[in-house]
Amino acid sequence: MSKTVLFKNITVVTPDEAGKIQVYSDAYVAVRGDRIIYVGEERAQAVRALMEAQRESGGSQIGFDEYSGKDKILLPTFANAHSHIPMVLMRNSADDMSLEDWLFKRILPREEHLRKEDIYYASLLGIAEMIQGGIGASADMYFMADETACAALQAGFRMNLCHDGKFHDESGWKADRAGLRSFRKTFHGAGGGLIRTSLMIHSIYLYPEELYPELVAEAAEEDVSIQVHVAETRTEVANCLSKYGKTPARALADFGVFDRPCIAAHGVHLTEEDMEILAASDVTVSHNPASNMKLASGFADVAGMQRHGIRVAIGTDGCASNNNADFYTDMRLASFIAKGSKFDPLQLPAGDILTMATYNGYRGMGFSDCGRIAAGMMADLQIVNTDTPAMWPVNNPVSALVYSGGVSSVESVMIAGRFVKYHGELTSIDLEKVKAETKKRAAYITQFA
Ligand SMILES: [Zn+2]
């Protein structure tokens, strides 16, 4: 049930309409249904807006809950632009390996044995972790995505989920248009708009050449966006150059992939021309700093992408390559890598990081009414408690969030007007049951490689 809530005397940190971070002290924020209906300094106006909205809707609820904002920061939930949520089952079970060994020797052989309920419980676990840490939405790429969609709907979690729109028969790989159509029909817009659907084109290295144009046609026919990995490692680029005589970005562009709105994960090894290609298309690059460092893929040139006008968001990647979904760590790493690798402390300041983490990520996923705290926007919010030794004194709330905030400072999380974490407790997921199920299922799946 959606709540009617008044956050009072709270510090609001939010991107504005242009994506620039603004800070409001001692603010009032009113939420009615799934939307924010007032943001400002006037308690009386906030109360009036709430009462008028209640009268107009003819609802039976009278009054509203108050949420004290003393020593708290209210900011949009984070949009995780790249994840493989069900991989939580393989957390800490394939480490200190090259990406190619990791993928072909450990992950793919195990994935052949995954069953539907493994995906479902793993999704609930991954979603629980994300909610705990202030993530309100994720762009996820995995198979059996209908199980993840069911988990997200049950948890009240927002997702852009891509369908693996291909299948294999005696004559080879085929585009599975009927599968995508059915997935889209079942889930697109489900849960009052919580779920958006898209098509998976995993990468430039996993499909036969003739399948790419077919998959793009499939996405166009169903009018969905695409999630794809691009230029994650040097090996990927070298293999693509020898097979196609082009970089991965150029090859995917020539196949028409970037004619659709896309989330392109990684973008670690992009040439100037690649960046021009991405900037000219509706592509959001998901920068995944922890995964890129752990798998020694390299350092993405985020400043270069920004200079070209590419929308860059932040992603955790899967838990088999990170090994958690700690978005606060990813934000901090994104900033530190940019500064350290360029010998320039002015690179990627805290405000830019927050814009990438919220505004850019939600746009990339197609949730354009999320990622900002303003009247009329969706109430996808997190409340950070700064009354802790690690965040005190706050001095600058933007710096506090990016440079000294952490998962443990997230007190509450609201998605579409519903508290999914309330004063430290998850409200929509039975975590003990999910932990028991996933422990058993992890033991099963990790025995295969
Ligand atoms: Zn990935």
C-alpha cells in the first residue's frame, strides 16, 4: 500500500531538470501515492498539497505519516545501469582469474545447470542487497528474465530487464521474435510501470555474424531498447579487429545495434571514433569501475566520454565479478579512478558522480520520471542517516554522500511511493527464507565447474 508521507526538515540533494546537483536545507517533501507532490521550504504548503491530493483522489486515508529529517539526507535512489543479478549465486566462487577464463571455464559451464527457481531466489537476494544499499532500480542482463521480473514485482523493485531473444536449433542460432514479444507483452509496464523490457545482445563476441541484424530487427519490431557489453577488455577489441576489421563499437553500429536506445556496458577501450559513434546515438554507457578493476579490464575514460557528450551512468556488474552490489563503493571508485588515472583531482567531482548515479542511470533505463526530487516525479527516494562517526560532521552533503557515505548509512528506501526498506528493515522480502534457499542453490550450481 502506498503511503502518504511528509519528510520534514530534511536536507535534499537532487539533480535539477538539467542534471545539475542542487542542495536544499530544512526542506519539506510530500509524497502521495507513487509521486512526489511537493518539494520546498513551506510546511503549510506541503500539508495543503497533501490534503488537496487526498480530497481529489477520494481516498479513505486521513492524515499522513511524518518522517523526521534531522541529520538526514534525502536523495533519489540509485539507478544501477548494469547488473546480472542472479549471479549472486556464484558470489566469491570464481575469483582472481582472467575475464576469458572466468567466463568460459567457470561461469558458462555452471549456467547450463541453472533452474528457474534458482534464478527467482537469486534475484530476490540480489534485489534485497540492492535495496539495502540505496539502489532503487537496475538494468539487468541475464537469462530466464521472467523469473527476475517476478522477483522484482514481488519486491516492489524497479527494473529494465532484457530478454535473451535468441534460440538454438539444428541449423544454428536464430532470433526468437515470439519469445521477445511474449516477454514484452507480459512484463512491459507491469507493477504500475515498475518493469521495462529490452533485448539482450550480450556482446560482439557471442553470436554468429548474421544474427546481429536479425536481433536488431527484432528489437525494432517490438520497439524495445537493447542492453549490450561493449569494449570491456583488450582481448575483445583485438578479436573483433581480427574478425571484423573494426572495433566492437564500430561493428555493433554497422549492424544497427545503436539505432535503438541502448545501455552499453563497460566502454573501457573506446577510440575517439567509438566515442563519436556512441555520442551520436541514444546510448548510455554504464561505467562499472569495481568490476573493471577486479577483472583487470582497465580504466574507462569517463571524462573523455563526457567531453564527447555521451551519457554515462554507473553499474555494479554481476556479483560473480565485483563481488557485491555496493553502489557507494562504485561511486567512490568512479571518482577516484578518474582522478588517479589522469593525475587530476578535478576530474569527476562528487556532483557529477551523483548525477551519473541517479539522473543518467534512470534516463538510460527509460524511466525519465525518476532520478530527481521534484513535484510530479516518481517517489523513488533514499534516506541517508548522517548521524554516524563516518559521516560527521557533514559540512558538504554532496561530498558526504560520495566520499564518506556507505551502504550502512542508508536508513530507508522508497520505490514508487512504497517503503521497501524502513528504518533499517526490508519490508517486501523475507530475507531469512531467501538466504536459506540461495545457500542451498549456490551449493548445487557451483559443483559443476
Ligand atoms: Zn556485464
